[in-house]
Amino acid sequence: MFDRIVSHERALEAASRLINSHFGGADNKRGVRASTPASEDDDDIVITDYIMQQKAKEAERKSIPTERMQPAGGTQCSTES
């Protein structure tokens, strides 16, 4: 959606506002942030950006081979002559 970094804290706050807006009832003083047209500060957009950001990071980590990710076995040394 928007090209930016969303912190864990910001995503959690946005999720909390969305949840509270649904379950908080009349006592909910922290309403959901939403607008039309969409803004980068809207809670649903913040959460979506955070998920996409984490998905990209995970894909990047999986594409970088490490020793642990190498198949078992590898090259074998023979002791026979």
C-alpha cells in the first residue's frame, strides 16, 4: 500500500483500536482510525502495511541460504585408497 516501515508497536496499537471499536461498546474512547479515501494513518492500512512488510522480510530470510538450511549429507570424504 504505502512505502514505509511500520513498527510492531504501531501495528499493535492499530489492531487494538480496531478490536476495541468492535467490542469496546459506548465506553470506547479510542475509536478506529478510518477515512475515505484511505490514508496511511488508517488502522486497516497500518495493519495491512505491517503484514506485507513482515511477509517481505520473511521471504527475504528464506531466500538467503544458511548452513542450517543446506540439505543433510553434503560431501563425504572417503578413507579408502
